[in-house]
Amino acid sequence: MTQQRLLGADFLRAAACLMVLLHHLAFRMDGDNVPAPVKGLVDFAVMGSFGVAVFFVLSGFLLARPFWVALDRGEAMPSLGIYALRRAARILPGFWLALVVSLVLGVTLYGYEFGREEIVRFLAGFFLVSDWHWVTLFPVNNNGPLWSIGFEITSYVLLPFFLAVLFALRLRGWPARVGWVAVIGAVLALHWMVVQWAPIDEVERGWRYGLIGGAKAWMPRFNPIGFFAIFAVGALAAGIQVKLAAMRSYLFDLVGLAGVIAAGWVMATHIGELNEGFGWLGVPYGFPFMPLAIAVALATLPSSVLAGRLLDNRFARYVAEISFGVYIWHFLVIGLLGRLVPPAFETSGENGWNIWLASSAATIVISFGVATLSFRLLERPVVNWARGLEGRPRRVPQRELAENPR
């Protein structure tokens, strides 16, 4: 996967990272104190939750692409052992560290209880199965974004399972892509059955009852099958991009940019609604329009002449490189600033806007610093070590390392 063939991926990863970060920052601002000239921007930032969908589509795109290449060449399915090793090396060290640090700070600094329920939630998160029940959806109390890791892991497992069907049927070319559309349809049918047949009671359901109450409000529409549908749209984009890879035209610039603009438009249409953006069949984050817009951009920008290169600028590449670290640490930073550095994020007073700006700037600087250290001292060394286990010891270029799920 060269830079030329994957133009636009870094920009979209960086955009997703900043969207989620700004989403959580915007929620810390008292809406009554937002200056009128920027209220629209703050409202749009609240919809940055849709960045989760961008991450899932992008992950599906990057991880499925080698399978499509092998399928079209009539080769054997890529090694699942290497696939699993790479995913584990890229995700688990940073995630486990953030999970443990969050737990320790929650018990010692925040004074959270660590009883039976908290132990179950933590262990479900640690063993990557927290996405299957509302009690365990949030593994810890003080680092909400970690909820999505379990969903991502389930998508990692389901992707080769469904692709194996295409390999078994020896489908190639466009018939294989049509087959994948059928897979997406089947997954959506399964999601519908989960929503219909796995209802959740209304006892203490809702965000006013805390994270577990919020998880009950999300589920069953938030479920691993529905999120795999988002992921699978990215996998379809990879299949299309492989077919278009040899082409270069300004037409792809126009189509790719249209995809990016369409994604922003989808977010804008949901302003004022639930920031989960429930779409078709209750699949969150503007499904299918948001994932399809990102899929269009991913499939076409690698064949663009100019747009992909402009979007994948130096800043975008840097943010993409550390995006996973930003994702798993920024919420903890927000909470710690609010607790340890008053009046951080105390935005209800007359000086609330200025306090929010200063607090947000501090969050961004600290989060980027922590994420940079995480990438250089933990994530990159572990990935290089894992690559050595593949029997091809080599130092992995930073560009390759940027191809991560966050």
C-alpha cells in the first residue's frame, strides 16, 4: 500500500480523530454562553460523534484491501495468523494501558467503587467482549471512548469470516463485489433481528442514570452486528478501489471531494437531533449515507490527481499517525483537567466561553503530547516487534503504522 494508492486515507483518519475530540470538547461548553457568531460551529462540532463511523469505514477499507487483491489474483486467502498478530500489536498495548490507567485513576483520584459490577466491566473490556451487553459496554467510568474498541475487535473477527465465503466460492472481479453487497444485506438483516428480538427493559434506562443507563439507551441499536455493517461498507470501498487503482483522472478529484463534502452535509442535517444519528434500521451515525460518503472518498481519492495529495498534507499525516493515542487518552485528559485544574471547563459563568477556549486548547496540547509519546514509545516498538515474528524482521515505516483503526 503505497502513499499514492491510498491518498486521502490520512486526511480522513485525521478528520475522524479531530471530530471525536471536538465532539467531547463541545459537550463541555454551556450552550447558553456560546457567542452567536460561532454557535453554528459549536453545534456542528457536537456532531463530531460521527467520526466513529469514519473510523469504522476506514478500518474496513484498509483491512479488507489485501484480501481483495488476493481474491482478484486467484491467490490463497492472506494469512489469518499474521492478520490477527498485526491487529493485536496495533491495538492492544495502547488500549490495555489506557484501560488500566483509567481504572487506577478512577479508584484512587475519582473515588469510584471497585465492586463486582466494576470488575466485570473492566474484565469484559480487557478481554475485548464489552460490546455484547449494556452492563459492560463502558469498561471504565472515566474514559467513555473506550467503548468502541470491543465493537472494532468484533468487526476484525467478522471481516475474514465473511470474506472467506467469497474465497470459497472463488468469486473474482465485480461478481465478488456484488457478493459483498449481499453480505452487507445479510448483516443488516441480522442487525434488524437483534433490534427486534433483543429488547431492553426501561428500568433506569437513559443517560441521567449514568453510563450504564446510557448504554441501555444505546442498545440494542448499538450492537456489534450493526457496527460491522458500517465496517463492511468500508470493505466494499476497498474492493472498488482495487478495481480503480490503475486509473488517474481529475474526475476522481471531483468525486472524492464530493464524498468528503457529502459527509459534512450528512452531519449538518443531524444538528439538533441525537448525536448518535440513528439511521436506517437504527444503525447509528447517519447510516447508510455517512458511511457511503466516506466510502466514495476512500475509493476515489487514491486515483485523484491533486485532491488526495492536498488533503494528505503534513499536518494530516501527523494527526493520522497519532490518532489512536488521541482517541484513547483525550477523554481522560478532559476529566483530569476539570478535576485538578479549576476553573477548567466551568463554562456556566459569564466568562465561560474564554474558559472553554483555554481548557480546550490545553486538552488538545496535552492529548497530542501524550499520543505522540504513546506512538513513539509503545505503539511503534510493539508493531515493529510483531513484524519480526512474521519471519520478515524489518523496521516498519511510519506510513504503514498510520494504517491503524484510530
